Amino acid sequence: MKTTRKKRKKSTSRRAPKKRLLEQVIQLTGIPSQAIRKELQTIMAKKNIKTDDITLDQLRSVAATYLREIMGGLLESTHLRRPDRMN
């Protein structure tokens, strides 16, 4: 008599890899994790994206938005410090 074994379900859910991906991106930035996590979560909330449901394309969009905000702030602060060259 042949017995069949049922495949065990993995203990991790399908959502876990998405959380790990986000955490890996946070760690790889080199920015203090609490700061970048808060910023990314703020952007995700504005875009109505849940951490558990984030896709790679959405993560790219969130990261691009974050970079635009950072670069915009840097350009603005640099522009304000630079003397007006027209005079």
C-alpha cells in the first residue's frame, strides 16, 4: 500500500517576503532605520499602500517619491543659500 504525504505549508505567509523586501531596502539605504521607515510609511499612507500589500513597482514609486522630496529640499536649501547671480 502506497501512502502519500501531504506537503507541509510553509509557516511564513506570502506577505512576509514583502515586509522583508521593505525592511531590506530600509537597511540598504544606510539612513537611520527609524527615520527612513517613518518617511516611507508616510509616503505609502499618502498613496494608500499597505506595508503587507506593497508590490515591487509600488516600492519603486515610493522610493522615487522619497528621493524627489529629498532632492527638492536640497535644491531649495542650496538655492536659498546661493547669492543671486543676476545682480
